[in-house]
Amino acid sequence: MVNLIGTYECKADVKGRLMLPSPLKKQLSVVLQDGFVLKRSVFQPCLEMYPLQEWNQVMAKVNKLNRFVKKNNDFIRRFTAGVKVIELDASGRMLIPKDLHLFAGISKEVVLSSSVNIIEIWDKNNYERAIDDAAVDFADLAEEVMGNVNDDDDGVS
């Protein structure tokens, strides 16, 4: 499992390519050769870039769903809509396919934000808006999600 750290700004060129920032590229060095899967985010107007090994773990869970249950089949179709396998070129650039580019509303300014084991790819304005919107209730969300987590034997989180 890859644990990624950082938020990076970069620019997309006219062809929809962007250069992976070197600190992020270093963190991904162990998985660069395997490639990545790029998909639409379920909850936000951004893209999610999975190292192939991480994608395979997610798909192992998805493959356990019974496809003869309509809800499961609908989920699988929407979850995998627009999924693309991508690789970095010799210069360290990745090409964002046009359909995904449009989905995320990516202009020239791009933010790559680590999200534990994947990278979210945002249009900079959309990212700033999402962060500002989330800041209002983040304390409540943090308490609700993490408030009862206590996995140390000494009772201190």
C-alpha cells in the first residue's frame, strides 16, 4: 500500500498533459512502472488516480458484488464509467483523456492532492472552493468520523 503525502500545483498544457511534480513522482517511484488508473470521483468534481495495485484491491471488493442485483450492477457501471489506464511518458507527463478532463472542469491550473493511497486531480478553482466549503464543518466531521477511534491500549488516540 502506498501512503502519499502532499498537495501540489501544476499546469495542464493545451493537449491536456501535466507534469507530475518531482516530490510526488519520488513517492510513486515504486509503482511508476505498473501504471495508473484514472477515474471520475464519486463525490466530487475531480479525478482520482490510483496506482494499479491500489486499483486492483478496490476491484477485488467490487468483484464480490452480485451483478444479478440491479443496484450492484448500476453501481459497478457508474463506478467504472470513464475509467482509463494511464502511464507517464518519458518526460514524466501524464495525459488526461478529454472526457475526464471535461468531467473535472480542468483548465490550465491543476491541483494534485494526496488522499492516503490515491491522488485527486482538481481544477484549481474547484479545489479551492471544495476546501473552503469543507472548512465550515470540518471540526464536526472530524469528531464524527474519528472521535470514537481509539486503537491504542493506553486509551489515548
